[in-house]
Amino acid sequence: MLKPDVSADLVDRVRRGEAEAYAGLVRAYLRPAYAVALSVVGRPADAEDIAQDAFLKAFAAIDTCHAPEHFGAWLFQIVRNRARNFLESRGLREVVTDGRRVLEIVLMPPESAGMREALLSALADLEVEDRQVVLLHDLERWTHAEIAQALAISEVHSRQRLFRARRAMRVKLDGQGSPHKNEGNHEG
């Protein structure tokens, strides 16, 4: 993620028509925008289309970005809106019907297919907002400060969402292990 002053500078340069600044914003925010879209729609191909569409919309409306230092948060709101509109237009729910496809970008060796399936299923069961934090933190390696800025939440809220999501995933993954694992497992 870019520092606020770098984002503001790039946005100002895009407004002046500098193609290199446009490319800089795309390089910095395309994967995270994809992760945000994926957390809502759950299908990689749809998430790619939504992220690209959101970028086109964002750059067409760049003059309406009133806080260029928070370009990421502004862009991610466009991504979330586009993703929700996509789901509404398709009559789908925010929870994906094919949870195994939620995170194809998790690169695991083929011999780990069972673990991949379990992780994808656990991730699909999370709330959209929790899934966004998990993807940005664990996949994109963003800090809680960066996530908070991008999603317009507090750092504490980001940490709480990550903790809650990991706990929920752990419970689900423990439940998919050997049958005797659940015997002493109590939610506390």
C-alpha cells in the first residue's frame, strides 16, 4: 500500500493526465482491489472483471476523489459497490455458492489439495468484511494501519476482525480433521 502523500501525489498527477501515475496506482492497488472484490463475489474471474471495472470507473471519476491521500479507501468503496451491484444483477447472495473457488490465488502444492479445499470452505463461511481483512492481511501482507485506512475502519477493528476470522476458520478446520478432534473442543 502506498503512503498517503504518495497516493495524493499520484492522484494529482493522474488528474493532470500522466499515464505513468495511472500505472503506479494500478500497480499499487489492483491486487488488493481484486482481493476486496473476491471477498464479496467469491469467483476469481468475476472478481477480476469487477476490479478492472472499478478502476475504469475510479479513473473516469478521479476528480470526485476529495481525499486523494485516501485513494485506496475511495477505490475499495467503488469495488465493494460494483461487487454488490454485480451480485444483485445476478440474483446472487454475498456468500458464494462455490466456496472452493473463493481463493484460487492461495498457492498451495497439489499434494495439499485437501487442505486447500478446507481453507477455501472456511474462508467462504466468513462475513465479507472479515474475509476482506484476512485477504488483505494474510495474502497481501498489509499492516492493520493500511487495512484500516483502506477499509475506513480503525486499526483495532481490523485486528478484531482478523482475530475473529482466524478463530472461526480454526474452529471449522479443526472440525474437518479427524473425528476424535472435536471431542474436547469447546467454544469459549
